[in-house]
Amino acid sequence: YVVTFDHAEFFHGIEVYVFNVRADEIDESAGYESLPDVPEKYRVVTSGKGWFRVEPVSGVVVDHEDRGSSYFVEQRTGQRDSEPMNEWQQTYTPEAITTQLQLATTTRRQMLVLEFWLPLAFAVTGLVSIVAGFAAMRKSSR
């Protein structure tokens, strides 16, 4: 697989990064071993391309499109069948996009709590403890 960053954009009100993906001649024979003559006589190779929109803080994929074809290839000659044995195109439904956007937003908020507010709370608690310790030392030294 080759994945490349393409651009940043706003999608349904949140910033996402768009990545392009390409797969050329990937051997997927292991996934088709239940078919006759795979892998003894034939290999199955797949090529495809698509794109993914990823919310960058949470890493959640909020939308994608993926399409490609799989072919039988003779083990002995390396000759590919002229017709694909499988062709596909996949995208998220509008409902799935909504669910993924909600997951990305929730995950992003949780990460901000863990990365900003929780450390801030610990720092404030530590500062209060230090001040209280100095106050107790000062009071006991009198």
C-alpha cells in the first residue's frame, strides 16, 4: 500500500486530513484459498485506490472511498485473466459518516482532557500542596 497526504479541509465543520491510498498487485491468495485451484494453480492479486478523511487529533477515519479489482493469475505463467474475478467500490453511508464524526469529536474531547486539563489539574494540586507545605513550615517555625 502507498498512502500519501493530499490536503487538509473542513468536512461537516471539523478539520480533516485527506490521504490518498493506492495498492498495486497485492497478493491476496491466502484470503481466497477456499476457491478451487487457489493457491495450487492460481494466485489472486488485487489493485485498488481510494481516499480517506481522517480527523487528525483522534485519528478517526470519518469518510472514505475505496475501489478496485481482483484477478486470478496463473502460478506457472504469471498470466492474468482478462476479466476481474471481483470488483468493488465502498464508501461510508451518511449514517456511518455521522457516527464517525461523533466518535472523532468525542475522542478529541477526551484526548484534550487527558492532554491539557488533567495535567493542569495536577499542576494546580501540586502548587497548592507546595504553598500549604510552606505555610505549615512557617507556622511551625514560630
